[in-house]
Amino acid sequence: MKRFGYCVKAALLMLLATPVLTTAGALAGVWAAAVLPALPGGAVAALVCLVPAALVFGLWVLFGAKAKLPDTWGARFAPVWGAALYNVLAWVLGMALSHGSYDGGGWAVFFAMTLPWFLCSVLLMMGGAQAYFLALAAAAAAAAMGGLAFGARRKPARAGRRALAALCVCTLALGGAAAQLAARSAQVLGRAEPGVAQVRDTLDLSVYRPFSRENRLAAPDAPPSLTIGENWPRLDGATAAYPVYAAVAQAVYAGLDEESAQALVACHTTPRAYERLIDGEIDVFFGAQPSPAQVQAAAEAGVEFTLTPIAKEAFVFFVHRDNPVSSLTARQLRAVYRREVTNWAQLGGEDEAILAFQRPEGSGSQTIMQAAVMEGGEMAAPLREEVVSGMAGVIEQVASYRNYPGAIGYSFRWFATEMAPSDEIRLLAVDGAAPTAQAIRDGSYPFTVEVYAVTAGEPSAETQALLDWLCGEEGQALIEKTGYVPLAGQ
């Protein structure tokens, strides 16, 4: 009974009082660092760590001096270190249930299991440093055990080898799991290292700006039959489609220069461009079909989309160039993005965890992924990262593709091979068909999609003339010259 009473008191002290005191001490350290003269980063970190450690150490010195202690050191330390391992277990569960990211239901479990640490955990998560919770819990446990040993220094005890051995085994097991998850989290969520190839939609688009002197836009072989000299349709769209509609504007718009054309031919990417179309700020959107959420937003605004196909394109998947897997089936891709398959060895590759990158909700590629590849089925939560916002805070967003050995990502063929090419990635064949122009033409590549010119409401005469020209022989020839595959029969 004496040992049971001690264990209950020590565990409660470790699970309740110690985290509250640690959080208060850390905040006090932050405040002290703020009011003191400028200190180097290492001194600030030491101050923030030492203040809570000193408070926890003092608390456990008092407890060790006054409590009725068991006869062995193993029994004395067991509830202290056991409570610390409980905190580590909660973190491991949170990370495992959320698949290495900082969102999802897994962290609700973690917060529920470690409620006294809530404020400290939230601050760590806001700073993109949730993995440091492990170090904080371990430091608190070390301070508690040191304080207990010092407070009980005049109360001799035996070693208690069995309890100490059990604690060591549990520590090694949980420590190994935590280290593995922390390493995966750092790989997936950390900022991109120099030299790691990426495919992302944040690139320099100035080389595609219409009417600029040194742009890379395709031009028709002969003067076009259509010329628009006033009431120019306002254009916007997806990054991957910008070279197409910028080339079209340069070919048929008259009376403009580079500066005046920028107000008429913009590239705000798919989500924002669809918002502008719904709000009447533009006349034509170029890119992938709208997502269900974008269709609903249009309906709520009393707007109906009209989709005019103008080209064909391949929706492609890519991996690290050294990945031995060169082809997957559509079924395998769906299994990967549902996390039913999590290792490349299951697909004939190396024993390497699969890092399945996604795109943000509402982007053209994410819409196609959900509609064409997943066939409307659920996808697993995307990998996420913490980035510094413009106001010096930290926000969470879908992680951009990073070409780690186990990575897989997706985009559109022309974008991945021409606009943002990289020798470090390789496109996958799907169901045995490579995403070539010929496979797009004959439909043998399974994820062949259409590129649309989307309008909302009744188009103006100039807008309708532009759409008709795009679907005609001259427009299709310019689209093919840009690098896209024209519609069948053109």
C-alpha cells in the first residue's frame, strides 16, 4: 500500500504539476530573454530551458525530501520515468495516426492524452517544432529524477534492478519509434534542402509574358485570320496553361504593348483565377475543369460555367530518376494515395517508404487527381509543412513535391517536362502506356485529359470569336506549336 500511494502521488505530480510548471517556466524564460539586453541565440535557448528545469528540479527536491519513499531506486524512479514515457507514447501515437504530418485526428488524440501540456504543445506546433516536445518531456523527466535523487539523498535505497531494466527496455522501444517518426517528419515537413529537385507552380513566368521582346511564346506561321483591336477578352488561368493563352493573346490582340497586356492577360493559378471568373473580373479561364467546390461557388453566385475544350494533355506521375519502378497501374496509384500501399517494395521497388505528395485543394492538378485517378474516392490526408508567413508567423500548407528517393508526385505533362523540367525526375508509364504525345492522341494513355477555355454567363462577341478561333484550324495549330496536343480531327 505504501508503494502504491507513492506511485500515485509521483505519477500525478509528473503528469499534472510538472508540465504546468515546465510551461510556466518556459514562458518566464521567454519573457526574461525579451526584457534583457540583446543575447545570442544560444543564450536565449539556454535561458528558456534552464528556467523550467530549475523549477521542476526544485519541486521534486521538496517531494523527495518529504514523501514516504519505496525501498529501491527502481521503484522510486518508476512512476517518474513511466509518466515521461507516457508522454512520448502520446506523441508517437499522434504522429503515427497522422502519418507524419501535423494535421488529422492523430493530434486530437495527443492533445487529449497530454492535456496539461496543451499550451506548450500549441506553441511548439505554431512554431513548426512539435518534434521538440520529445526533448522537452525528456528534459522535464531528467530534472524531476535529479530533484528526486537529491531530495532523497539521505534516504538510502537498494538498486531495484528489475524495475530499472524494464524502464530501460521501454525507453529504448519508444525512443526508437519516436526517432523514426521524427526523422520522417523532418524529411516530409522540413524545408527543402539545396539541390533537392522540385516540381511546383512557383516559377518565373516573365518569359511567357505577351508582347515582351524576349519571350518564349509560340507564334503562328502566318498572320491569323482573327484580330481583336478593342474590347479585348480578359484572360487568366492555370500556370501550366499560361504559355497557351499568352501566345493566343499575342497572336490575335492588336493595339497592345507589354505593359497594357498585363492587365488583360494574367496568371493567378487555378483557385484564384476561378474566383475571378465567378466575380466577373475576367472573361475566360484556361486550364483544367472546375472542382465540385468551384462549381458550387459559381452556383451560389448565380453563375454557370461553360467549358470549351481546346486541347488534350496528359496527367502524369513522376518519381526520382533512380527509382527502379517505371510503370504502375491505375489501381496501384489509387492504393498509394489511399495509403493502402506504403512501401515501394510492394510495387516491385526498393524497401523505401513512399512519400506521396499531393497538390492544394482547388488546384487544377488536384481536381484532376480526385476526378480522373481516384474516380471520386477518398484520398489520404496530404503531407504538410510549416512555412513562415508574411507576418512572421507560421502557417501550415500542403507540402510541395520534393524529389526524395521515395517520393511520388503528379502534374501535367507539358508543365513537368517543359515549364519546370528536371533531370532528377522520371515520368511513370500507367497501365503500360508512357505519356507521349502519340499516346495522348490515340487515347492509350489512361489519364488523358482536356484543357478548357471556361466562360461564365453569356460571352461577348469578342470572347466568342476568340473561342471559335481557338477551336479552328489556326488556333489548334498554334496550340500544337506551343507543345500541347490538339483536339482530335484538327
